[in-house]
Amino acid sequence: MADGFVLSGGGTRGAYEIGVLKALEASGIRPRAIAGTSVGALNAALVLSQSIDGAEACWRRIADERLVKVNPRTLIRVITWLALAAMPIPGSRARAAVLVVQILKSILAGHGLLATLVRGGLLSTDFLGSLLDRYVDYEAVCRSNIEFYICVYQGNPLFTFVNGRTRYYRAQSLDPATLRSLLLASSAIPLLFPAGRIGDRLVYDGGLADNTPIAAMRNHDLDRIFVVYLRCGAAAVKKRQGEARLIEIAPSHDLGRFPRSTLMAAGEGEIQALLDLGYCDGSRVLSQV
């Protein structure tokens, strides 16, 4: 039976998905294709480059780690812009008009406060990047015989993340460096984290438009698609995506709300609880399939 996996975004509570994947593997269910947004994409990359046990070990090692920190460059730029904005406008109306025009031109050219925030982000993802480099074998992911799709939101060059579109990049068509950039970009919440760049386009957290990228499975001849959520409320249902049956697996209780569930590090005990809950919820749903 041909199966696909879809992993939702949801921040630092992503260990739940590893528990679900472990339950699926224990039942002998392996994917032909897998798609993920944000932490779902990171989890998929971990599993494809190592194993589910390796991905579980990775989550245990990062317990209590501070995954993000303030981006000093962006902070300095923001403070500078705010200081300039607070300065009194010159008395001459002509000078004031020239100043306003210059500010507008700088914004449109991508040098304004909003553009600075969107491109640079208030928080740095350097530590997350180092984790990926330590635990993800990018070349192995690119060579995997399991089709892997990374969901990102591709912004309009002029209006940054406004009027953009959702893109599903196939890992097997990428080089390792581009794959790394996309994995980081898939978790890049605008204003908080630095945008990724693919060519002349900026890319951001795929959750802006498609937090559960079922659409990436559209062109695959699948019998079942297992959809894993990181929000409480969804249940196993008999739906279809084309010819494939959708089987939804969701937390049986709330895992937390933004921003804590996205930005705050989880402790070792919490990681273990998420892994156990994912395994139990996954096993329960599979017993009904």
C-alpha cells in the first residue's frame, strides 16, 4: 500500500510528530512521499538523513537548549531607525518634503524599518542552523528514495511577504546548500526570524499559507495520507485527497499556544511527554484504521 506523510508546523513541540512517526514505523507503515512545514520539514529531514530513533535522540539532546536569541544587527538597525523617526522635522516645508521622499525611497528600495525586520528578523537562527549541520545529512536527504517536499511561503520582491505564494520544493531536485536554506526558511516567521533567499526571492515560514501541506501530495499515486497536526482538535476521519484516504492524527490534549509553544525551549521531561503522547495518539488512531 502506497502511503504519504504530512507533518504540520508548530514550533518546539515538534517532538510529538516523532512519537507519531515511531508508532507508524512500529506498525510497518513507511512513506513513499513526505511533506512538511516548519518543524514538520525539519523532522522529515532528520528522519530521512538518520532514522526515527536518530531523530528522537536529537530531540532529547536539545532539551532545555536556547534555540533562538536576539539578532544584534537587526536590533541596532531598528534602534537607529526609531531614533531617526523621533528626530524633529526641519522647519522648512521643502526640506520636510525631501526628507519624506527619501524615507519612502529607502523603504521601497528595501532599506526601511519594515524591510530590515522582514529580511533580518529580531531573532537569530544561528543555533538552529548549527543543529541542522550537526544532525542532518543534506546529501543523504537529496538522494533519498522517499520524495520529500518542503513547504515555504515565497514573498513578492517589492512587498516582501505580502502578495506572495506557497511553494513546495522537492528535496531531490535541490543541492545540499539550497536544501539547508529552505529548511531554515520554512521556519522563518516574518519579523521574528531572518528570511531565506532563493535566487532573487525571499522565502518564509510555510505556515503563513499552508501549515499542513497536504497539497504537496497531489501528484502522487497514494492510497493513504497520514496527516500529523500539532494542534488539539483534529481527529481520525474518512476524508479523501483525490484517490487517497486522509488519516488525521492530532494531540489528544493541548500542547500550548504561541509564543511559548513556538519559541520556548522544552525541558527533558516535556520532550519525553511529547514523544510518548505522539506514540500513544498514533497507536490509537492506527488501531481504528
